[in-house]
Amino acid sequence: MTPQTQDRLKHVRRYLLVGLLTAAPLWVTWLVFDFIFSQLSKMGTPWVVAFARAVRGVSPSLADILLQPLFQSFLGLIVTVLVIYALGWMATQVIGQRIISWLERVVQNIPLVAAIYGGTKRFLAAVKEKPSGVQRVVLISFPTAEMKAVGFVTKVIRDEVSGQELAAVYVPTSPNPTSGYIEIVPVSQVVSTDWTMDEAMSFVMTGGATSPDRIRFSNPPAPFAPVAGVEPGGQPAADPSPPQPSP
């Protein structure tokens, strides 16, 4: 292989690597938005199909347009967004709150659905409200004592035997933060951070690529509490009074 051919291969490998690194964030962003778009479209598509069938007798051409895949997906997305907006508006009104409460009572009477709905609602409520006495985004020793994992404190509980405060910490997996682990850790062993939820989620979803330059990996040591007659090193303190002359 001639030197010119080797140089060309080096340039090809270099540009391919740079191209992959450039396209990777765009590809991941596209996958996320494509997943969200497809899920929202699926929720509204049945309403679009039902409306198209209803107007077919009056305007067959309009029904054919509504049933086109691209237009159907886009219109399904709009319908879903409008329904979510309407639910949000209803949740802030007295009548809407009564209707939602009635629907929740109906759902709670269905065994499997009640468990899924109740667990999801409690989890979202825990994430929405900041726990008292501890930061939301923390570091905990996981899976070993020498390693740290980013977690979200969902609740602070108390040990019924020792009275020690414990933190329920959700440790998400990367790059999919919707799955993870639940760890119960003493609050004294939790390392607080100054990260926001958005910064922590970005850190998890990018595999740590968006991490800050500095982070507190461990808690500062507890300040020394002076004890009478004991030096900081543990040695007995010297008697400051001058020696008394012997009689």
C-alpha cells in the first residue's frame, strides 16, 4: 500500500468518525421526538378515523384526505394535545376536579389498573414535591462504596427502631431514565448537589457527556467538637496552671 493510499484511508476514517460524532446527538434527538410524536399520534388517531368515517357520506374527498397516513398522524397529534390541554384546564376547575375524582374512584375499583394508576400518580406527586431537609438531585454510593450514582430523592422516611432519617432515592439508568432502581439510604450518607432536574436528566440521557467540570463527590468531614481536657489529636490537654511549689 502506497503512502498516498494510507493518507487517504486516514482521512476517510477521520471524517467518518467526526461525522458520526456530529450526527449522534441529532440522531438521538430525532429518536426521542419520533417516539413522542408516534405515541401522541396513536392516542388521537382513532378519533380522526371515526370523524373521517362520519363525514364520508357528506364529503368522500374530505374523508380520503383525513385518512392519509401523514395527515392522519399530524391531526391525531393535534387532537391529543388539545385533549391534554382540556384535562389540564378541567383539573383547575371545581367541576373538572369532581369529574376527575369520580373517574379516579372508578379506576380504583379495577384491580390491576388501580395498582398501576395509583403507583404512577404517587410517583409523579413525589417527584413534583421537593422533599424537606435534603436536595432533590443527590449522589449515593451505588453499586459499590467506591462508586457514586446520580439519584433523585423521592421521599424522606424515618427508621422506626433507631429514629434515623432515611432517603428513598430513585437511581435512573442511562440512556433511558424511565427504568432504574430504588435505594433506601441514610440521609447522612447522601451527597447533595446543586443540580437542577433538567441538568441531572441531561447528564443521565447523554451518558455523562454533559457533566459539569466540578462536582462534590463526598460530604465534607464533620467539624471537630472540642471536649474539655482532650486535644484535637486525642491526647490529654496540658494543664495551663503553673506548678505549685512543694512545701
